Amino acid sequence: MFRKQTLTVTPDLIPVLSRGRHRNPRKGGCFMELASCLAGERWSDHPHCTHPLLASLARLVNDYTSDAGRARLVELVPSVIGLTSEDVRVDAAIALRCARTALPLVRSDRQDVMAVGILTTERLLADLDGDQPDRISAASRGVLDQVPHAARWAARFSRRSAPTPRNFRRFSAPTAVACAVPGLVEAGLPDSDETLRNLLVEAICDCAALCAPAGPGPAPAAVPAGSSPLEMSRPA
């Protein structure tokens, strides 16, 4: 079960969010390393408590956010704990969120990849639902219509093959995430830190709607702004 618990960590051992991997909390910690600590797992940036693709997005957001803006990510860490599932629809939701967000904002040389990500994901979901392969949701169509040249190129490219769930999970979905985050930063947005944070928040909400809690109790919610990230619910 999950219960309210305060982790007894002395101030000099509380990891500070920073880029990259860290051998231990004394060296700092990335978003997912802090999640592993709060979940009671072995110190790792690939903990079992979070869906692998969501964890990948969190690591990218952590690394591409500026040093000044990274502290605002801390309050989100508890909300990824317990969000995990074998359902490929979770991978699809994360990939769609990233590709839809990035497509109208990234440079033209990245737009084709984002458009392919959208169409590939939509085709996978149509196959899972037993629907026509050219079915596209209104949300995706609205984004694609903003960048017609990329949409046309992606339509030609994506006709070549239909994604299998296995290949989508291994290649297509991670590619969409891996291209979207740096693409948003390279776009020179006025506040890329806020854009990345909002993308992660929205992906967490998407996953929460699809993922069953990892245990018999509810997964911990995000810590409100201003609260200590060490005051949280975690597995007993």
C-alpha cells in the first residue's frame, strides 16, 4: 500500500537537480534519479517506477532546461512515480504529445520527422482500433494543417510501411520524443524552459489517464509549488 511518509534525508544528501547521470546523490541528481530515490528504488535514471518513454522525456527535459529553470521541475518528480504500463497506447500518447507540440514550432529541417511521428502514431492507433489506416484525429489534423509541406512529405513517407506495436515502441515513439525536445530548444522560443515544463506536465497527465497505479493504492500526486519534494506518498 501507499502511505504518507517523510523521507529522513539529511540536507547535505538531498540531491540538486542537474544535467546528466550521477553516481550518487552527493554528486547531484537528474529528474529520474530523484524519482528513483523518492520511490525507494536503487539510485538510477532508469527506475522501474515510471514508464520508460515518459522517463526518457523527463530526462531530456531535465537536460535541456536551463540551470536557472530546472528547479521548477522538482515539484513534478513525485507525479511520475507509479505511471507505468505495458500498453503501447501509453507510448503513443507520449509520442503524439511531443510531436504535436513540436511540429509547428521547430525548424523546418525537423518538421518532417515530427509530421511522420504524428502520422505513424495515428496509423498505429487506427490499427489497434480496427479502423481505416488513414484515420487521423482532429487534434493531429489541426497541427498538420499548420505545416502543409511537412504533412505532404510525411504522408508520402508513411505510406511505405505500417508500424507494428513492437517497432513503434522500440523506434518510432522514442524518435519522436528524442527529436522534439532539442528541436524546441533550438527553435529559439522566448521561454523554452516553460515550453519544456508544460510538455512534461501534459505528458504526465496523458499517462495518468492511461496507466493503472503500480500498486493497490493510488499513485502519488504532484507536490504543490513551494512544498518539499520529500513530503510524499511512496510504496511501503
